Amino acid sequence: MTRLIRSSRRPLAALGAAIAAVVAVLAGVVPAHAASETTLRGFAVCESGQWSIFWTLTNGEDVAGTVTKVKPTPPDSRMYDLAAGTVLPAGVGSSLTGIQKTRGGVGRANARLTVEVSWKRDNGVTTRQLTGSVDLRQDCLPRDPALPNVTFTSRCDRILLITLANGGQTNNMAYFVVTADNPKYTAQKFVGPGKSFVISWPADAGRVTVKETSESRFVWRGRWTRPGNCGGAGGSPGDGAHDGEALPVTGPAVGVLLTGATLSLAVGVALILLTRRRRVRLTD
């Protein structure tokens, strides 16, 4: 007698493999979110007797947050690009930047910034308070115009202009060495007395450091930041602001990972159907 017997073990094995694939993909989402945290970090640059502190607020959540409080210290500080009501972009690793300016001097206390952020979800609102501190103990005094100087200007088209200037009241050449977080960008330039030279680098160069080797104590740091006068989607290339911090950086896209999970599930279902069609055998 001829009977049709369908094997049930192989489809179950294929289904188990599909489920395991989905779990593995989703595991890449959940731990990454759980291990992330929202951070506030900054660094200070002395500019002609005034401190500029560049702050970066980085999101540790997958939803957008709203800044509800900003408190800079010392009390004479002024804040730019970061205030109550500013939106922290959604996505782990996304960030926004702000600049704190305060007077220079000799041996000032640390600069501090306290920021409160709220995230709204279906199950309620989460609020966190973060505080960052930057050391201002080194002297920050007005520069002698006769000495070499460097300025950074951010343009709306994501270009950072680095101006290397030699004061002009001496007969000495100034030798500048320019490096960046991105090792792809580096430059060396001699600038004659009373002359200047402009380097144009894109925003992805990251933080830029300039050293003038004839006076090793001269070090300048800056990076691109979105100028406040760019408008909605951009602005003319000539629009810009002096100095700055990095653009928002987007971290791993959770949507991409979820898409991978969906594809894994589809492959698993296809394997089950294929197995059920082929695992039919004849017995007497």
C-alpha cells in the first residue's frame, strides 16, 4: 500500500531557525538602546580675552527630546544655539550643540552648564538633568595684534574657514600646523608678516587644532557649527558665524535593524513552505 507521509521535523527546524534569526536581529536593537545614555560634553577655547565653551548634547534615546532648562555658570555667561525649547533630534547618537561665552582673565573658576531634557512617550514623560564642567584655570588674555592668530568661520554650506594670520608688526614668518580629528585633513603653511591665508575644510573634518610652531604656547581649536542665520534648509554660502561645534551625528538607525528582522522572518516562512513541499516521501 502506498501512503503519503509528511515530515514535521524539518518545518519545525526551519521555523526555529527563522525565530532565532529574528531574535538575533532584535537583540542588536534592545541592548544598544539600554546601554546608551544622554551626555553633555564641552571644551573651551580662548579668543582674544574671552572664553568660548563649545557644548555637545548627545541623545541616548530613540525619540526626540526637548530642552526644558539651561543654566550656565559663571553668571556673566551668554548662551547661543541652546535654550529652553530647543529640540534634541530623535535617535541614539543624535546631538545638538551650543556655545557658552564668558569673559577671560587669570585663573577663573570652571565653567559649568546644567541642562534639563524631557522625552515624551506613550506611557508618560521622562526628564533628566545633566551637568558638564570645563576647566578655565589657564590665563585667557587679549592677544597682541602683532602676534600670529587663527580664526574659525562656519558657513551655511557646511564649510569651515580657517584663517591663519601673521600679525605684521614683526619681520618673522609664522609657520602653522593644522590637524583635525579626521586624519584625512592636515596642512602646514608659512605666512609672511602682515599676511593671512584661508583654509577651507568641510564639516566632517571634525575638531580642528592649529599650532604656530615659532611660539609653541599658541594653540587654537575650533570646529564647524550650524550658523543661526542659515534659515530653514540652509542659506547662502556667505552666511556664517565665527567658531563652532559639530553638527548632529546620527547613530545606528533602529528602523534599519527592524527591517532586517522583518526580512529574516520572511526568509524563515519561505524555508518552511519549501521544506513542506519537498519533504514528502513514498513508503510501502
